[in-house]
Amino acid sequence: MKHFLRMLIQVCLYFYCKFLWRCLKFVMRKLTGRCELQRICYNTKPGASRTMKIETSLRDSKSKLLQTSVSVHPDAIEKTIEDIMELKNINPDINPQLGISLQACLLQIVGYRNLIADVEKLRREPYDSDNPQHEEMLLKLWKFLKPNTPLESRISKQWCEIGFQGDDPKTDFRGMGLLGLYNLQYFAERDATAAQQVLSDSLHPKCRDITKEEISKFSKAEWEKKRMDKAIGYSFAIVGINITDLAYNLLISGALKTHFYNIAPEAPTLSHFQQTFCYLMHEFHKFWIEEDPMDIMEFNRVREKFRKRIIKQLQNPDMALCPHFAASEGLINM
């Protein structure tokens, strides 16, 4: 009975708030002479703050045209803007800036949806060793990471040197499909110096400072072993695939909207996603060093703590995870 009453109260509050909100929108339009879309575009700076408000306004509208505008084909955006202006009785000659602002927002909104589809397609495509393109990408990954060391054979223990688990890397791509390989190759090729440095750090153990408390808990042989544990060491390629999974989940959950809407003046692309992956690899590596884990068994704990930190950062509407990739200057006049 209590559960039913709680649900009833929640339903009543929902409809009350929804009715109240529509009434408030009606009053604001009468007082300002502007619809909600105009008020958002004129009173909110370009970027995630504006685009996310526009997205919410369109999605929550009672108009079918506005509801479906967030999922139109990119080529139909210009016509959709014209239809919205006509529906809202807005003269484009008197309000030329509104059309430009709405178009920029819709390009980002629609682009984000399309980016999810592109990323999902790569994630669902399995690595195929009989596909020459897949094999070529894998061999390029080796060349970018180990430019001075030739790969002796396609099936080789050497793959462990860049962080794969066995003789054939194809088995490690099962979780993220081609997306994991795409991201690793992008990082190794576009940010070669950093990728090689991170790989080198991941391979070489760092001596840990052992506290007196730790010494008292272990025998001399045990704490000497602890001292030489790989506090930095981890499997580079496996961690890269794992960070790909993190980036993927941030994308499909909508958490990356803040970042992409702030850095991409129009539609975010696969390159933006891969640049974000590079940033996450950089930051996770630094975070791993700061956390100074006892061994690789702490990976899940460190990763979860890192994930929470990134999500917290993305809750800031002005956040751009990697501003050096940003094109936010182009947002100023939109």
C-alpha cells in the first residue's frame, strides 16, 4: 500500500510540474515576446550550456516537429530550422541570428547521435585475421609503437611487449571489436612520442618506498619483492582496450555531451572520439602513477576511481576534457 501511494504521489507531482512548466513557458512568452528557443539562444552562451538546453527543450516539446528535430538527417537540418521558425511564427529576416544558433545546436545534437552509431558499428565488428585491412592495421600498430624492432612473425610472443596477452592479439579485441584497434592505432600514430613513452613506462617497474609499517608486516624477502612490484607496470594494449570501453560508455550514457558540445562547433566526429581516447590514456597513466598501486590486481579499483573523477569533471557545463583539441573559438559568434 505504501509503495502504491508513493508511486501515486510521484505521478501526481510529475503531471503537476509538467503542467506548471507549460504554464510558466506561456507566461514567459507573453512577457518577453520570445519563445523558449529564442530565450535560450539569446541568453545562454554557445557551447554545451546552450546546446543541452536546446536539446531538452526540443525533446520535451508537445510539438511532433520539435521532438523529431533532434534525430533528423544532417542534410535536413536547414529545412527543419525553417519549419521550426514557421511553427513558432518567427521572422527569419528580423531574427537571423536565431536560425544560425539553432542550426549549430542541431548539428551538434544530430552529430552526437550519429557518432554513437559510428562507434557502435566499429565496436560490433569483430577482428578478422582473414581481412587484409584488419591485419594491416594491427601490423601498423606494432610499427608505430616499436619502430626500431621488426616483428619476427604474425603469431609471436613479441606481442606481449606492447601489452597483449598472448601470441595472437586478435583474441584480445573480442570485447571492443575493431574500436579497440582503431583507438590504439590512432594513439600510436597521431601521438607517437607520448604513446611510446606510456608504453615504456608500462613495461618498466618502479621501486616503491616501503614504510616501516609495511616492513613489520612482511619478512625481508616479502617486502623486498613488494618493493620491486610494478607500481607503474601494466599491459599497455589491454589497458588501451579497457580505456576504449570507458570512453564508449561515457559516450553512450551522454556524459561526453558536455565535452563534445564545447569542442566541436558543428557535428562531433570519430576523430573527436579518438582524440578523447588519447586524452583518457594520458590521464589514466598519470592517475595510475599518482595512485601508486601495490600491483596490477588493483587495476579495477584505480579504473573505477578514475571513471568517477572524469564523470565529475563532465558535470561542469563548461568542461572540455582536452581543450588543446578544441575548436571552441568557432562557437563565439554562433
